[in-house]
Amino acid sequence: MFWILTFVFLYIPICLCAFTDNECYVINSEFFYHEGDVTIGAFFPLHIYYTGNKVPDKYMPYSFQDYHVQYKFKNYQFVLALLFAIEEINRNPDLLPNTTIGYGIYNIPYTEKNILYRAFIWHTGKINSFPNFDCGHKRKSPAILTGPSWSTSAHIGTFLQLYKIPQVTFGPFDSILNDRGQFNSLYQMAPKDTSLSLAIVLLLLHFHWSWVGLILPDDHRGTQILLDLRENMENHGICIAFLKMISGTWNAYSNEQWKNMEKIEESSANVIVIYGDITSVQGLMRHIAQLLVTWKVWVLNSSWDVDTHSDYFMVESFHGSLVFSHHREEMVEFMNFVQTVNPYKYPEDTYLPKFWHLFFKCSFSEFDCQLLENCQPNASLDLLPRHQFEPVMGEEGYHIYNAVYAVAYSLHEMNLQQIQTQPYPNGEEKELSPWQLHPFLQNTIMRSHARRQIAMHGGGNLDSQYDILNFWNFPSGFGLKVKVGTYSLNAPQGLQLSLCEQMIQWPTGFTKIPRSVCSESCRPGFRKAAKEGKAVCCFDCTPCADNEISNETDMDQCVKCPESHYANSERNHCLQKSVSFLAYEEPLGMALTITAICFSLLTALVLAVFVKNRDTPIVKANNRALSYILLLTLFICLLSSLLFIGQPNTITCILQQTAFGILFTVALSTVLAKAITVVIAFKATVPARMMRWLMISRAPNFIILICTLIQVIICGIWVVTSPPFIDQDTQAEHGHIIIVCNMGSTVAFHTVLGYLCSLALGSYTMAFLSRNLPDTFNEAKFLSFSIQVFFCVWITFLPVYHSTKGKVMVAMEVFSILASSIALLGLIFGPKCYIILLRPEKISCLGIRHKKHSRRNINLNLVKN
């Protein structure tokens, strides 16, 4: 029953006349022959049967009434490559002399059952046959060709290895078919795709495509290419937007299986990689073509086919696609051969009449379906639309061509060996045993493509270069594959991928190189900040922090500028900082310099006034010598502030702090001596001998020497242990390196300040105690007030000084020195200068004589003198 149903199915095309305009067009044989001394069998997918509505047939079970035939015209190139190679070999007198090669071409049906049935027909030579029964058929077929689908080769290989018949596949390389334990009679002509994944990734990197979709077959090939692609993509920062594993059972007429295609169409990835052979992706290709998805760039391997879509629109989904194909040389001879092919040259070919009827409007004979003599003159296959047929030898055709030569060379070497070792008796030819061909087929040296020779080492496969083709199909039907680049694994690093971008035509939805990224690139000055729960290609762009830059796009981290440089406003370059300091020329330095010089001159003027009026009571009051010392110290203090202005050096750095500490110690100790003198004069109720000696001997003046000596010791220890030094402040002012004097020891600096504060506190205490003592020229009130101002200045100085940096910090210290010096000058000597210069009548001693003298008045007179 099984064989009856199979026989009926094979002749279903005879029943298709009711569904077509021409009966001869749909009547077709499943195989055709051309005799030869040896015959090469070939299994090619040339046509398929399909049903639209699956209407059951009333008379034949497991059949349908609405069967239709669809011819795979593009696959007819397989037949032409086979004929071209066989005719070349038959014309070559040096290869297989006195032996002609014939062929038997079998169409590959869709179901596994009928694939095996075709193998039975080839093996037995009869349509109705039984397994393991030869029925007297003398087999002269040394090998068969199968492909391009790996599944077809695997099914037929399972059958052939029972008889150890050599099988050569021309489809894409498959790791399972290379398993010698499972397929010990099978040889693959295609090289391994070991570097295909890297080639695809380098292409993606070239166009900066980091967000890519993947559509792969749901089998061992898809799993392997997925592992390779994922590893290479992760190593180069490319992310997978989506992954779709398609089953090999998906076909062009099962639209229910494409429910999730909308997610692929709406994906933000504009580039989608499709890997697979004709069988596994034919349904996908047809569905994409029907949807007119013109806004995606498809990156494909060479094993694909789009000849099943209807040419209804000018635009085309796969226009602009990039295709990776194993490198091969152009064969001009093949193109010339295609131009000579016609139905009259090969009458046994049942497919050529279909071409001529469909494309050249030839009519069939009503009796025998033979072509009439009313065809277009000069009709040729190279005139057909490129999306229907390509006259250039494709990758599969190239493998078929080499496979035929491999078999021919193997037969030639086997015949030579047999003649040398075991000559045929009585001139009788020895029957061919296909299993004897294995060792020769494995070690055959074939001519390369230019010389028609390739090398096969023990069934192994050599890696090859890839040609990158651009599919031009706008307007639809143009159907050209134009070489736009190459990839070679053996090329030097960085030169493996070569592209001519000017030749590439992109899909009709793009006017320039398409973008395919999850997030737009972060321009220089920004860094990538990963989004939580998203792929690494999905990120936000965050500006670089202060003094950090990024001078490239999509940098993961910003780079900190060296201390001697600073980041520009765009934060994409580090600029050299200019050296800066508190200079005399800049406004702040100039203002402080003028202030210091003016008030130092004023101090000298006051000193001159006091010297000129040294014998007046107002000058003599509160110890004239102490006044001179204080004025001279203030004069030097005001000038010492100039040490802080200008470019510092080692000497000025040491002098700045030591001069400041010692000079203010002298000033404050002088004020303290003045205050103590007044207190001693007014507080001594009885002029005891000791008290009188203290006033006469000027003992309070020694306070200046003692206090100054202590500060000198402190500064000396500071200079010896940790002296101030030149330092660079790179943070205080943007774009500048501030040259400043580092304190060296902050403890010593604060010790100096603390000591000054203690002197100021003592002076203030003494002055405060004598503030209400009666006398015409008593300056105790002015001393206490000046010390209060001194305290305010330096108490304010400390927090402000520590909160500022660079030139502002230096200027703050200069300002504090000037402010405290001017306060002492103005509050202590200002009132006296006012009287001396503007109210001289108050200096007269006449008023003083009329006053009532007491014991304290007498003591005061001693102090004045």
C-alpha cells in the first residue's frame, strides 16, 4: 500500500491541469537522465507542490484537490553547474579518456519519506522496487551529489552509507555531516564557517552597529553560530536586541507561525542578522517580503533564497542587504555556457521548456508538450530577471562544479591504479564498485578555481575568504548581488575587513548609513552610565566631573586631567594651566601694594611729627621711646606685607611668616609695655622704693626684649624643623596653578598666632585696667580699643583664611596685616596727631599748671619724664 500511494503522489502533477492555464506547464517529471559510461547522480530542489486550502481529494486518500506546482528557477543553476562541469570533463582528452560522464538529476521533495524514495529510484533504477533487491540493475554511478540543505544530505546519507556509496554535498558546511562515525561515506565541498561570526562582528563594528537582532535556525547549526556570535559580540561591545530561533518546519505558507514577527518589525534594532540555509529560512524570507519591511538592514549568509515572493511592488524588503559569501573567482566560461543553453540542446531536460514558455512566450504542442517553432529569436537564460535566475555561478554551483571534478579525478586515479596493478583480462572492463572510490576521493588534488584546482586533505575543509555582497533590487526585479568588500582571516590585524562604502546601496528607508544603537553615542565630554536591568549597550550619558575629560565617544569612564592641566569647558581636552600668583600688576595686588606703601609713608610721617614735637607733653606722655619703637615697628610691618606680593621664592616664603610673627610681637609687646607703664604709674598709691626704681629705670621696656626673644625662639624652631616652602595650588583657581608659600608646619604657624593673641590679650587687659585713669594725655582708652580691633581682625582672619585658597588666601593675610597695623596706627596715634597738628593750644602747659596736683599727678610727671 505504501509504494502504491507513493507512486500515485509522484504523478500528481498530471492531475494539475484543472488549476493552470496550460497543462504542459504543470506536467513534470521528478527526474531526468543523460546516459554515459559512468553516471553521477544529483539531488536538487527544483520544484515543490503545495496546497492552498487543503481540499481533500475524493478518490485518492492523503491527497488534495488544490495542488499547485512551484518551480525553483533559481535552483536550476545547480543543473547548469553540473552540466558545465561534465561537458568540460568529457571534452578533456587527458581526464578519463575513452570514458564519458552522464548524469541523473532527481528533484528533492519536501517530505523525508519521498526523499528516501528518490534514493531508492536512483539506487535500483526502477520506480517500483523493493529494498535490498537490485533486480539485475547494473549500477554505473560512482557517487551522488546532495544539497543544499543539510537535512536532505543527512537523510540520503543515512541510506547511502549502508552501501558505502560516496556522497558529496554542496550545501553549507555542517558539523554533524562531518562526523565520520555517523556519515563515513559523506564528503562536504563547502569550507567551514569558522570565521563567519568574526567577519559579521567586524562588519557591525565598521558601521558602529551595536544593537542587533538575531534570527537563527533552531538546530545544532543555530546553536553553534549563536555561541560564536555571542562571544565575539560581547568581546566587541555589541548587544543582542532580540533572538529568534526559527524551526526548520516553518515554511512559506504557514502564516500562523509568524505571530511574533511584529516584535521584530517594531524592534529598535535596524540591523538584523539572519543565518540559515534555503530550507530553514525560506518561510521567513517570504513573510518578510510580503510585509515589505524596508526599514531594516539584513545581514545574511549566502544560503538564502528570495525567489518565492511575488513581484507586485517596486520596493523590495531585501534591497540593500549585505551577504557573506565564500570567496570564489568569476567563471566567464560558465556565463558563456549559460547563453548557449536551450531546450533543443538538451531535449531530456524537462525544466528548460518551462523557462521558455514562461519567459519567452513559447507555446507547447498539444500532443507531446514539445515546443513549437514560434519562440523569440536569440532567447537565452541570461535575459531572465535576476531575482528569478542568475547567470553567474553562485556558491552552491561552484561547489557542484568542484564536486564533479573531484569525482572525475578520483575515477581517473582509480582507473590508472587498476590498470597498473590489475589489467583488465581480454579487454573486459571491470565493474565499478563505488566503495573503492573512497580513498581516492579523500586524497584527490583538484585544480584551483583559476586553474580549476582545489585541495581536499582527508575530507577536511579549508577556511576561505568571504566576499561581501550588496543585494540591489530596486526597482524590484533588478536582482543584482554586487561585491562591495572582502574579509580575510589571514590578513594583517586591522586589514581583515575591506569595504567600499560608496558602492553600498542601503534599504529604501535610509538616505545614509543606518544607525542601529540602543542608546545614542555619548559625545566627548560625557561618559556612559549603565541603565539598571538593561543591556550594556543601553545607557545614559553623564557629563564628566570637574577636571575630568572624555575625548572619545562612548567612553565608559572619564579621565582625570593631570595636576598641571585643567579640563576645558566642553570637558574633552586637558589644557595646560598657566602659572599664577598674587602679582603686583593685577588689580588686587596693586591695591594692596598701594595701601601698604601709603600707610607706611603715613607711619613715617607720624614718626617725623613725633620726633619734631618730642619735647611736648603729649609726645612725652606714656613713654616717648615706646612710641618711637611702636611707630618704627608699624612702619616695617606695613612694608613686610609686600613680601606676600609677587612671585614667591624660598627666602620670601621663610621671611613672610617669621617677619610677620616677630614684627607683630614687637608691636604688641610695645603696646603691653605702654599699658603696664600707665598701670604702674597710676596704681602705685605709695611711691615705694621698688616702684620708683621701676619707673625711673624704665624696666617695662625689657618686656619688649623678653617677649620678642620668645617669638624668635618659636620662629627659629619652626624654620629649623619644618620651614615654609614654595608650593603649587592647582585647585584654587580654574585653569591656573597658583604659586604660594606652604606653611610647612601648621602647628608652628598657629603657635605663632596663639602667642600673638596671648600678647594681645595681655595688652588689652592692662589697657582695660587703665582706661579710666585721669590724665590729660592718658592713651589707655585708645590702647584698649586698638587691641579690640586687632582681635576682631585676626579672629575673623582664621576662619576666612582656612576657607579660602590660592591668591585669595594670600591676599587675606596681607589684608589682615595691613588692617591690624593701620588700626594700631590710627587708634593710638591718630588722636595725638590731631591735637598736635590741628589743636596745638591743648598742648600748652598753662592749663596743666592750674590743675590740682595729687600724689598720682606727681607720679605721672615721673612717667612723662
